[in-house]
Amino acid sequence: MKTMEAIMTHVKSKPKKKLLSMRRKEELQGYLFLSPWLIGFVCLTAGPMLFSLYGSFTNYDVTSKMDFIGLDNYIRMFTNDDLFWISLWNTIYYVLFSVPLTTVGAIVLALLLNQGVPGMRLYRTIFYLPAVLSGVGVYLLWMQLLAPSTGLVNHFLGLFGIEGPAWLTDPAWTKNALIFMKMWSVGGSMLLYLASLQGVPKSLYEAAEIDGANAIQRFFHITLPMITPVIFFDIVTSLIYGFQIFQEAYVMSDNGDGGPVNSLLFYNLHMWNKAFEVFDMGYAMALSWVLFVVVLILTLINLKLAPRWVHYEGGDES
Amino acid sequence: MKKALSSLVAIVLVFMIFLTGCGNLIGASTESEQRKDGRVQIDFWSFWGSETRRPVIEKIVDDFNKSQDKIFVKYTFIPFGDIWTKELAAVAAGNPPDVVISDLGKLKHRAQKNQVENLGPYVKNDPSIKDRFLPQAWEAVLYNNEPYALPFNLDTYMLFYNKDLFKEAGLDPDKPPKTWDEALEYSHKLDKKNGNKYERIGFYPLWDAGPDIWMVNADGEPYFDKNDKSMIADPENAEALKWIKKFNEKYGLNTIDAFKGEFGQKQSEPFISQKVAMYVKNTTFYTQIRDYGKGMNFGVAPLPERKPGSGHYSWSSGFVAEIPKGSKHVKEAYEFIKYLTDVEAQTYWGAKLFDNVANKHANDKILAQLSGEAKMVYQAAVDNLKLSVMQNMPIKAPDYDKFINPELDQALRGSKPPEKALQDAQAAVLKQMAGQ
Amino acid sequence: MSSFTQPKHSYFQSVRLRKKWMNVLISLLLIAGSILILTPVWWMISTSLKSMQEITRFPPTIIPEEFHFENYINTWKSAPFTLYTLNTLFITTFAVIGSVLSNSLIAYGFAKIRFRGKKVLFAVVLSTMMIPGFVTLIPQYVLFSKLGWLNTALPLIVPPFFGSAFYIFLLRQFFMGIPHEMIEAAKIDGASHFTIWRRIAVPLAKPAIATVAIFAFNSAWNDFQGPLLYLNDEVLYTLQIGLQIFKGEAATQWNYLMAGSLLVLLPVIILFFIFQRYFIEGANITAGIKG
């Protein structure tokens, strides 16, 4: 902040004309750097987004009609759709547990994989593996692993004398099974933390060690602040994507209908059913914009709170 | 030096990929509708891409292409499920394919939404065509009395039972259970327990079958009648649920959940691994027994009936060949689907793949070609089709099952009395229908 | 003198000993974790080597009774997988190049250049992630259809050149870590932002850029929905679509499906194993400059 003021006063003393042109030049460069995104947004992304916003106020069914019906879809959602509330609750439950668990899991894993232990390249590859193993095949594999009496998960729990549940058939356990599955594949975010840990100067640790700081102190005073930008990124994006969980539930419940007893009916699954099973696309679009608002608010709160705990080496946002 | 070399290799590699890609992926010919030979090209999409099905459909397409010189059919495989999302997008964009294999159960809905061509005008010139199909299959393609597709294949659910295990339990292997009570009684004899753990389940009505099959079986009536009037809360349906619940109570939910969990991913097959003595499955299940069952001794029977004389009704569904709205060659496409549902093609399909087809004459011909066990199963299926009822999708609540299934789950898990669950389900569906 | 150094020597020794034990502990943890991770993978390998007869059996066998290595050859021969590989490689190459180039430029713009409306624009960038793809699928498809891009790879390889919110956000976080003074100094030396981006920002964020490259590779390589929607001709199909043929209507060919999935996975793993060194190299550069 101080340097900013210094620069500003420094700049103020210069002739006004030059200042303007300098600022304009900087701005111009900014837009130039952004231009790929701006072009893509205007030409490819904005259109479909606005279309879906308009569609949410219509009875659009893709093929036969698109009449303006005002707020009807939104009113129906809040007053006449029990599945909306169920699916919202299921999704919030999932996000509430999976986001913190996967964040902490990924950080711990990245720390472990950032040690000078022999065979590290191999370990990193192994732990990254689940992030690459994606798609329907993996979910089916998990159904096998989570099988109540022959599945390896319950076998493993059995070693400790714990009788594992019927993960995917007992409605009380289905969401936990999915969260568990997500934990297995934290390899993707682990990679981000690993990349970010490389940016922590070794000299900082050396200095701290000389000052007599122990490993825990070093973690909380050096490592953690240095990786806050990535933690922030991880939380914001996993929140956004967490609310959009879909495929796991679609594959792992009978006929993709979110059973047993709607316990896997996530928000997006409900939306999918509305959009592509019954072609109630206008309603699905309304659902998606409600989700949009919810996630946007949460993200804006995150962005507002960020300056309090996210530490950027390069100085704060200008 | 090393760096220069590796970057050179990288450049060459990218260049090569670019060349191969350019030919195909960027400069891809936008479908020439008029082919060089003057034939009209028909785009035909289906999800038949497996090693067994693909050669059969390709042979049929090939035969058709050779049989005349006006139309050329181009076959494209598109994965199951996603094929219909893609079809919808293509219809919306106004450049759909000309023929798609699609789900029969929701055809009415697609017709109402203007996604498929009305074939009425073509069928009018061709009034005899409906005589080739099984009556319930033809019935199912009608919406407002106009046909919107031609039915292709059907399946039907039957009782498969293990004759060896019958003998072992002291039961007559030629006398499968006739009624619900008998099925329950047999199941006791066929169970195998080790301590209080079940090693083998004598019979469980569900797993591959849904409770809806048993509610159809109870009285031969689907959830909705022809006028979309709800019959969900009929007393016979409650009886079906109560009967299934008896099995849940007998085995315990833990056992049921465990077995379902074991076999839910459809790798291990409980009937073939002799973990289940009686099993409700559709016709093509026979091919799995044939291929992986190592000569297991099994029998097929109609589903047991609610009480003597109530009827061994079963449930059936199938696929149709439809012409998406906006196809540029409806007339030619109709010619092709007519061929697809004619005796020759249907016989070839059914006999090769052991699949019940919609063409009734073909089913007879297929029977003549089969022998032994295969003939026995196919005959049973053809007979069973006569007792099979299709679910009727109410136009105002196409997602009726989303309201019914969670209630059924609750009834079967014992957290709601069956009558109450069915009434709640019916109320939810009616609310949906009124809201539309 | 000696009485003074003695305790210090043993202190360092104990530190070294502690470090050694620490390393053993970490190794044990990593081995345990690896086993946990690899069991599902073992299932895939084991299933891929079984016959279908063996797969239908219950309880499932952990080690195949007979090893059917020919499954891999049969899998490859079941469909034109060589062609699919080339197609996938083509799309993936462009997706990676596009993602790395565009996103690093855009992210630099957001992180290090001052201009009006930045915060709002950044929120708009993030908001593009928040609309579920289902509801934009149809209009997007219609748009590409109007552009005449259907049945070509363009809908798959052009959008990466326009950047994507996830990568923009990610790289922005890393660029934010570059000290302002460094950039101001370069500016005083007369460097344009483009030069700073090329000479300072990108080299400093190498680990992050490698991460974006890896992510972009994976998502393009594993993309199923995109190719499925936009490619109509089977000669244009990608590996992920090709794998679907094993999911039969009556019964899935698990052995081939797993063999195919593993074959498709292999290049990704090899690439990751090799490209890892960028993390380590990146570390040296950063530490070197900052330290």
C-alpha cells in the first residue's frame, strides 16, 4: 500500500498529459492480454449463457415451444417441487463435507510428497493416478470396491474389527460413500499444492531453523501463508464444482434416478432429469440460475474475505 | 544439443499429428447429401456398437444398400444414453440424422414434443404394415392414433430357475412356483445358510426386476390406464409390495443390501454363480447363461401369479426405429425402417442375437431356426410376450417414476406402510399432472 | 573449546537422526497410501486379464486364475483404436497448446496489469464456471452448428485458445506471487508487459504452467461429452468414445473395457512421470531468484 502511494505521488508530480497516456497504455495492454478471453466470451460463451437466462423465464422444451411465462418456473421451484429442496439439501451436505476434507487431504498429501524421500517420483505418479482415472469405468470399479461383503473397503475395515456398511444401498451411507470416493482422488489438487510448495524459498526455512523454529511452527508460519493463494483457489473452485456434482450419482444410483430414497438426488441430477428426461428445459434453466446465484454469493463472500487471510508474495491486489 | 534435438522431434511430431488430423478432423467433408452415384444418403444412428451387435446391424444395412439403388444408408454407432442427448441437440439445431433407434417407453412424449416425424401419412399408403407387428408393440407407437415410429425389438421378464438346486432342495425341477405363496415357500427350501449368514438366496423378487414389474404382474395393469388415469394406489399394487416386503423381512435388509451391493455393478452374476436359485430376468439373459454358465441346468417359466387364476402377467419394453423431426429425407428413411422391421431383417437380428423382435412373423421364423435349450427359452419368451404389459407413460407426468420410486423404497424398507406409500406416490403424481 | 563444541555436535547428530527417522516414517506412510491407491488399479489390471467366465463368478477372484494377455490385443482390434489414438492426440495437442498460451496471457493480465473494471471482469470469468453445462449444451450446439463447425474438431480445439476460467484463476494465483518491484524494475528498463510475461512471469510460474499443461492434457484426452456431441463420423472418433463399444446392451465386456481403459491411461501416466521434473526444476529457479 505504501509503495502504491509513493508511486502515485511520484506520478502526480509528472505532467498530466504523460500520466494519462501512460495509464491508457497500461490499460490498453491489460485489455490486450485479456483479449483471448474477451473474444471467446463474447463469441462463444455469453450467447448460450444469456439464452439460458432468458429460457428460464419461458416454458422452453427444446423442440416445440418457448413462450414467456414470467417467474412461473421460479415460483414452481420454491412452492411446488419437493425434489428441489431434497436435492439442494443433498448437495449442501456433500459440499459441506467434501470441500474441507479434500482440501486438507490434498495439502497433507502434497506435504508428504514434497519430502526428500527416495522414490518420490514414483510416489507422486501413484498418488496422481486417481485424478487421471476418471469416467464411468472408475465409478463402476468403486461400486465393486464398496460392495458390502466382498468389497475391499469393508475387508479393510474388517481388519480393524469394524463392520462396514452397505455403502451404496443403505440411504444413510450413500453420500458418505461418494465423499469417501472423492477423497481417494485428491491427486489433482495435490498437484497444485505441490507446484505451489516449489515456490517457497528454501532460505526462509533455513533462517527459521536457525531461529530454532520446530517443524510445526515452520509449517504454520512459513509454508501455510505461502500456499494460501492456492488454498484460496482450491476452496473457491471445489465449492463451485462441488455444487455441480452429477456423474458419480448418475452412474452409481439405479437407472440414474438418484435413489435409494432420493439420497443421491443431487441438484444437478434433478436438473438433468428435468432437462433431458422430460425436456422441461425452461425449468432446468431456472434451476441452474438459482444455483448460479447461490454459488455466486458464496464465491463473492470468499473473494471479500480473501484479503484477510490470503497472502500474495507480490503484494496485494492492485 | 540435446535440447535442440528434442525440440526438433517435438516439432516433427506435432507436424505429423497436424497432417493426420487436418485430413480428417478439420477438413472433414460436410455430409454430401447427394452422393456421387446419385443415391440419397440416410444417416442411421444406433447404440449397437458391441462385438456381437455391430456386425449384425451392419449386415442388415449392407443388405438394404444392395437391395436397391436409390438410397444409401450410412450407419453410425453412438454410445447408449448419450445418443439421445445428441439426437435432441441435433433436432434443436435442425440437422438431425434420418433414423435413430430409441426407447419405446417414452416415444409418446417425444411425439408430443414434436421431436419425431409422424409416420401416419406413410402408413396410410401402406395399411398392411401394422399387421406385421405384435399388437402391443404397434399400440405402443401410437400417439393420438398416429404412429410415430416402427417398433423394432421387445423384451419380456421371466423366471429363470436353477434345476440342479431344485433337485438338491428336494423340489421337482419341472415344477417352478406357480403363485406368489409358492415362490415364497420354495425360497425357504432353496435358501442356504451358514450360521446366520445367507450363502444362497432361494428367491428374491427384485434386483434386476423392479417392484413395478410385480405391480403389473399382480393384476395385469400398469400404473396408468389408456386415458392416463392413475391406478397407482390400487389394492393389488399394495399386495405386491407387501409380498416383496415378506422377503425383506425374511432375509433382513442387511442381507438384501449386501447382495444388491455385491451384484449391483453387474460384474459377478448371482444366478450364474449359483448364489440365487430363482431370478427374474429378460430374454437375452439366456445368452449370458449360454456363454458363461458352463452348461448349467436351468429352466424358464412365466412369473408366478398373485393367486391362482389372477394371471401370470409380465412387463415388457423395447426399442423403436424413429425419424427425428427435421430429417431431410423422411420418405427414404421410412423405406429403410420398413426394411428394418420386415421379416428378413428381423429374423436375422433375432436369431443372431437371441432378441425378441417386434415382427411377429419373424419370431415364428426364428423359432424354426433354433433348437434345444435356445428354442425352449425363446418359445417361453414368445408365449410370455402374450402376457406382457407395457408401462403407459402419462403425457402430463413423464417423470412419474421419480415420484413413485422413492415412495416404493420407503415402503419396502419398512418406513411407510405400502398403502400409505402408494397413496402418497399417487398424490405426488397427480399434483405434478395438475401443475403442468 | 572442545567442551563447547561437543554438545553442539551431538545436537546436530540428533537432528540428523531425527530426520532419518522422519524419513522412514514418511516412507511408510507413502507406501501404505500407495497400496490404498493401487488396489483399485489392481482390480482393473486383474479384471483386464480374466476371461468373461471368470468375471461373472462370485465371489470375484483377486488374482486371475488364467491370465489372458491376448485380451489386450483383442481389445485393440475390436475397433480402429490406432485411428482413434491419432484423433485424440490431434485434439489434445491443440487443447494443450491453446490452454497454456491463452490462459497464461489472460492470467498475467489479471494479476499484474492495472486497468479499469478488472474486479468485475474477474468475477465474470469465475461466473462462467457456475452455470452447469447442461443448460448451455443445446444453445452451444446450435451455435457451433450455425458456424458450420459440426463434425469437425473445431468445437474442441478452438475454445481452449480463448482460455478457461479454471486455468485463468489458477495461474493468476501464481502470478500474484511475483513481486511488484520486479515488474516495476523491468518496466523502468523499458520492458513491455509482453516481454515481462515472456521473460519473467512465465519462467517463474513454470510449475504452475506445467500443472495447467498436465490438466489440459488430461481433460482433453479423457473428454467424452465434447467429441461425442460434435463428431458425427466414426472415423473422427476419439479413444473415450471407442471404449464405449465394450459396454454392451446385454452384458458389458469388462475385461476388454478395463484393458482398453488401462491402455488409454498409459500415455497419461508416462507423460506425468517424465514431466514431473518441471516441478523440481521450477523449484530451483524460483528459489534461486528469490533466495
